[in-house]
Amino acid sequence: MGTFSIWHWLIVLVIVLLVFGTKKLRNIGSDLGGAVRGFKEGMKGEDEKKPAGEIASTGATLEGEVKEKQKS
């Protein structure tokens, strides 16, 4: 018995299409895609939320003006 052949998977696909219908499966697929996209954007957002004193290592050159240190 072992593994399933392509015919087994085609029969399962036809049964799933008959039970759920194409419109419902399309909605489930778009909802799942939106959830994955939101998760990826959330993970990117975590990288941007670093402490104020820490500089991200993006390889970009920072330009600025050097001021004299005031003695207190």
C-alpha cells in the first residue's frame, strides 16, 4: 500500500471541490494568503523597532555635523 498515487490525490481533490465548492476554497486561500502577508510585515516591523541609541547595520553612510563637546 505505501504511498498514494496521483489518482488517489485527484479523487481527493474532486471530493474536496464537491464538498466545499470553488468559491469557498478561493476565499479560504485568499484569507490564508492575507494572514501570511500580515505575518511577514509584522516580522519586518520588529526589525525597525530598535532602541533609540542603537544604529541598524544597514550599510548606509550616516552624515551629520560634528559639534564641540561642552564642558559641564
